[in-house]
Amino acid sequence: MVHVWTTAWGSRSSRAWRLALAGILGAAAAYAPGALGTAHAAPQAVGEHVSPKVVVLSGHPSLDRALRLSLAPWSMRLEVTAARSPGSSMPISAVRARVLAEELSADALVWISETPEGASLWVHDTRTGNVTARATPSPPFDVPTAAALALSVKTILRASGLAPEPRDGASGGADPEARPLAAPARARPAPATPEPPEPPEETPDVERPPPREIDWIALPDPTWQLLIHGAVRVGAFQPPENGARYGLQLRWAPWAESSSNWRGLWFGLDAETSTPWVVSRPEFEGEYWDVAPGLCIGMMRALSKVVQLGVQVRGALHFVSLSGTLTTTSAHASISTQSPSVLLRPELGFRVGNVTFLLQPGIGTFLQRQAYLRSDVEFLETQPFWWMLGGAIALRAE
């Protein structure tokens, strides 16, 4: 249509007609810019596109810097945060990533997972829900490795469609066919030149990563284990104990999936009890029973993908019940008391999937020796040290 009007204009022979027609078209262009096509949109409509937001879960400063440099030409909004990562196990990692992306209003999440089997780079696309993982060398990353990982992230984002249009195409230049319509007296303003991106190091909307020395606060994926254990105890009492012991233990390993030297450290709650066992002396016949809640701390190291070696220390408070009959008088006698103890227990584990079978010997002591007596008749006496032999089945929960 534009070419038709300019050709008609050029065919006029009268200078007066040409000047009149140019004035009419200039006025129409000034008051009805929408009639000249989308190339003459208002300047404020240019640049309204909001760049995608990419959130990097911190912990690897060299990778964070490489991502800033790699994504800067795309004008993506890059944010580094210390939030806990979605982990390294599918499908639970995809569920966690979706929830975390909603909380952070992120279009994409990037994180590094570390397990005894190796490290991986993960990228979650919020729009599609896709999660991509690639094996990586174990951190910390040197500069070339960080740059290669940043390029992998850039490739994944481009394939997912999150990459914005090039900045050169967003300048909002005028349609070449519409330019001859502008009257010489009403020169069209030059298109706004896009401002160059600020240096990545000074971008105001990028959150600085936490100092390296406190990265352990945000290490990913603590793990839980529930143990069912049983044992026999020898040497704790005189006369000798003849009952079995069993209990439950809940372990929490806050850094199990990190590269930290504290990866094998765990903390636990324990509750142990005994089957009632018979106490038989010439002066007394009765039963002994106790329950012992306690706190534990331990360390476990993987010698291979199957074999593990560890140790734990448990402190417990035994609530004791001893009841029976004095044989000389046939009178009933009972005792209820408390007795603290400490147990050192090495562990040898064999892991099969999320189940670990543990062999648990141990040596312990009562912190306060006790003699259980009534009416000057001694029923039972604790010994300085005792040892245990037992085992456990540990179930790991994600």
C-alpha cells in the first residue's frame, strides 16, 4: 500500500499537488500512527518484555561467576541464593524443584548435587517441568571446568526455549517501507539505542553468594535413617543378666550428600528396653526390667558402595524396675530408680539400596554404680564395665 501511494505521488506533474498531498499525509501520520503499521509503535512499548529469572543455588563461587558471564549477553536475571537444593534423586528432586521455583518465582533452577557416587549438574525448567541432569567432576571447580558447566547450562536453557530474543532484534527500528511517508518538516525521532548491559560484577539484582567458610549451612539434602536394633549384654550385673535388649534409633545426617569432610556425621535419638529377666538369689526371687531413652552421635564412612565403617557414642538414662519376693519372709519387695550409662559402639555396615545391615559390638559403663537392696538384703549390683554384641537394620528415608 505504501509503495502504491509513493508511486502515485511521483507521477504528479504539478508541484502544488505534490506539496498539498505531502501535507495531508504528514498530518495523518502525526495523529494516526497506528495506521502506518506495527513498526511505528509508541516508544514506551519497546522493551516491555521481562527477561527470564534464573536462580542458582549457591555453594560454588567459581560456577556462579561463570554463569553470570555466560548469561550476561542474554540479559537474563540471575540470582544466587543459599536455599537448600532439591537433591539428587528422581522423582523427589523434580517435586522439590517445582515447589522451590514457585517460592522463588524462578523460571529456571540450577544446582549441583553431590553423592558418594559422584557429582551432577541439574537444571529445572519451571515452564515445562523438565529436569535435566549431567555428570560433572567433583567440586570445587577450577575456572575451565566452571566455564564448561556454564556453557552446558546455556545450552539447556536455549533448548528449553527460555533464551530471550537477541537484544539487537529488540531495538524497535521503523519499517523501511514506512519511512518515505514521513514529511521532511516532521522528522521521525531516531530509534532509542539500547543501553549496554552493566558489567556482571555490578548488576544490582544479583545476590552475592555467602562466604565459602559458611557454605555448610546450606549443604543439600540431609538424610534420615530409622534403625531397629537388638543385642545381648554381658557383665553389667551380678548376678548375671539373662535377657535380650532391643530398641529403635532415629538418625539425622545433615551433610550426607555433600563433599564436606563432615559428610558421615550424624545425630540420633535412641530408645532401648529389655525383656524382663529373672533375678534369683537365696534371699530374693524377682524380675528386672528397664527402659533407656538416650542421645547419640556418630560417624560413618563408606569404604565402598557396599561396605561402611563407623562408630557411635550413646548416653542413656535407665529407668529401672525391680520387683519380687523376699524368700525368708515371703514379703513383697520392689525398687524403682534411675541409672545413667555411656556406650561406645563400633559399627560395620553392608548397604543394599536404601537398606543397611549393621554389626554392632560395644562396651559400656554405668556412670554411677548401684546396689539394689531392701531391708539390708542385696538383690542386684552393677559392675564397672560391660560389653554388648548386637546388630541392626537401618532404613534410609529420602
